[in-house]
Amino acid sequence: MKLSATLTTLTLCMGIGLVAQTDQQRQTPPPGQAEYQAAVQIADLDTRIKELRRIKAAYPNSVIASRIDTQLLTAVAKNADSFEKLLSSQKEIIAQAKPAERIGLVYSAAQQIVGHESLDSFPKQDLLKAIQGYRAEAMELIVNPEVKARYSETIITNFKYAFEIPLAKAMLVSGDSKAALATIEEYGKTRPYIEPYYNVLGDIYVDQKRDREALDAFISAAVIGNSDAKEKARKVFARINGDAANFDEELERRQTQSFHPPAFKIPADWKGKTVLAELFTGSECPPCVAADMAFDAFLETYPAKYLAILEYHLPIPGPDPMMNLASKKRADFYSVNGTPTVVVDGATKVPAGGYMAHTRDSFDRVKKEIDVAMEATSEITLKATARLDGDNVHVDCEFSKVIENADYQIVLVQAEVEHKGGNGIIFHKMVARDIETVKPSDKASVTFNIPESEKAADAHLTELETSRKARQPDWKWPSRQNKIDRAKLKAIVFVQDKETKLVYNAFVTDVIAN
């Protein structure tokens, strides 16, 4: 297995290691930034390590200190000629970091050990002990006050489970495939099925001589584009079939295999509850594909009478031209730091990440929570109509009850936006474009001025572009998706408790042109 110099997709899209910056920090290059960027380009590892250490010593309080430590970890891992040297170099770097930075470094160090090109030559028990030690250190750090103050509950939970994958790999390498399988399966019960998960699972199945299961696991990783998994899948395929002559055809079949959701069944004792399912996603987020496709399947099968869907676009891990202030407002409300994040009826977060091959898994996980929520008794009845009058969308609402400690929310939604992002998804459904909160009452009316909504979204994109250009002067948006198609509009109304975040009920209506 080759050592990667970048953070994994899990790290980027699930929010692990993301550090919030102030507006001033984003707009002004931090001290040492130019020297740091030059240092990481140095080819000679010894020279690069020396220069990175110099910069860190010269700018100890700069926000780039954590980035320097991450680059140092990568450099010393490549430069180590023995396991002992690798481990001692890692620990030296980690020990000097503050707790809030240290937890991300511990995770990166564990990844680098099990992903090292010399992994097979490492002393097996020492390897396992090192990963167990890093995991134990991380479990202590997640309750550290500095860590809890820096990161959201979602990110801390991600840290808690993230070590199961490198731990399973270390168990396998040390000769205990039974414990490795139990560890990786435990991870899979609560977390998204991602490429490293399937890759390690395939390795375990190979060790246990379960070739057909290994082939499925490796192909699941290969369809994402993982070259190592693809070659492993090819070897297993050849072992099963006598040769690899038809492997490429099989891989292509798996890549294009479509998901057909089961038909919706009307609840036998439905009590008027319309469930609200919210998806925080990103067009540059590869593991958001399964969640996106699962939500498309819900739109295909669940009538809006029973299920309301809202999708918010966020710049994780890369810029998303569909993001806007509505997305930011809802992400802040739920403290969302990673994509995909799925929230059912405000109170239940569901792991739904993965790639195209994992769509059924994502669909089943979210469906289970939706169906349970649909059985609840409705606390309030909502009605709404929406009409398009020129550049304005007028939404008139009626509520059967006034709930004082609740937010009465009205969202302008574009049913479909066409944009091909880095993860390959082209048609994005139920994209939230604007949102208004009204006071609890029995009636409410809101007018969305579409040009103003477009202007506000464009200003948000400009603000983000400006902050990015402070670090990369030539950077700009490849496109801007702030324009709203007036022919594809809906309005979604819902009432949500401010404290518990529970959604009492929701309502979906088409926007009808005058």
C-alpha cells in the first residue's frame, strides 16, 4: 500500500481536522505562509524537514503551525528507514503540539503507519501497539477541554470512530484477522462505508480465503477510482475465474449499476406527520454521492404529502457554487462541519456517506429513520400556497397552533439545479435557495424577491472568493450557480423546536405562476 501525502477523503468530507478561521485570518495571509508554501515544494526530504522546522520555530503562533506539523509528519514518514525512526519522529512532532492540533496529528500518524510502503517489514506487534497507543491517546484527547472547545460534537464523534480502520489494518498485519474483521464490522454499524473501509475489509477477506466477498469489497473501493483496490480486485477475479480476461467488463458493470428503490407503502395508521429530511452535501465531495442518490430515490418514491426534502450545499471539501446564506444558516443551526450530513426531523443525524456503490446502504439507513418518524402523531397542521408574480414568490401559510418556543420556517427551493461538480453528480435536487423565519402565529405571509436572493448568494460567493484569493491570487469560481430558475420552484414550510431541534411538521407546495 502506498503512502498518501494528502488527507483521506474521510478527513476532508467528514470534517476531521478542519479548523475554523476568523474573517481576518482568511483575508490576510498568515505569518510564514509564503515560506511554508516554498518549503513544501523542496524535493530533498532532509532539506524540506529542516526548513519546515525552521519556519515553525520562527512563527510559533501562526495559524499555519498545524499545517507545518502535518507536512512534517508526511516528510518524516517518507524519510524514515526503519519503524523505530518513523515512530520516534512522529511522537516528537505530536508531543510539541497543543491538544486541539494534536488529535488530528495522532490520526494522521496512525494512517501513515498502516499506509507506509514498508508496512510489511514493520515488526508486527510493535506496529499494533503503536496504533493502539495512538487510538488511546485520541480517546483521551476527545474529552480534553481545549479539543471540546475547538471542535463540534460531530467532529469529535468522527475522531472517536476514525481509528477503527487503521486499527483493523494493524490487527490484520499482526496476524489476527478475526479481531480485524470484528473491528471493521463494528465501524460499519454506525459510520459511512468509505473507500478505506472496503479496502481493509477486502484485505481481511483475502486473508480468510473468502475470495468472493473480497472481490465485492475491492470492487466497491475500485469503482471510486482507487487504483490499489482495482489491482487487488483484478487478482482476486483471476483467482476465482481462472484469468482476468473479463474483469474490466465486470468493473464497468458495477460502476454503472443503478439503484432501484422499493415502492413506497402508505402507512396503515398515518397521523398526518410529514417528515423533514435535510441533506448537507457538496458537489466536490466524493462520499456525498451515495447520500445524493439516496435522496433522489426518496423524491422518486415518497410523495411530498409524507416526506419533505431539503438539500443544502456547503464548500466541503472544495468550493460549491450552489452554496448560499440559507445553507450557512442551517449548517450553523445544526453545527454541521462535514458532508454528507443527514438530519431527519431535526433530531436524528444519520450516517449516509459513501459512493455510488453504497447508495442502497445510504437509502436503507435514512429510510429506517424516516419511516419511524412518520409514525408520530402530528403536533401541528400546516397549509401553504405559493405563487410567482414576476420576480416575487409569495407564500401564504396557515398553522393550526401557535408554539411559542419554535421557529416557523419558510424555504424557497429550486427543484433541480444543473451543475457538474468534482464528484460527478450533474442534477442536484431540492436545493434550498433562501429561507425566512417568521414569528409563531396562526397565519403568516412571506415574499421572496428572486433578484435579491440571487444577489445575496452572489455576494456570499464573492466573499468566499476574496478570502481564497488572499492565499491563491489567481483563484476564481469556475462558475456561479446563484441564478434561480423560476420554472422549477417549490416552497417548504416547517415548524421546529428551538431547543430540541425536533421538527413538529412540514408542508410542501409548488410555486404556481400567476
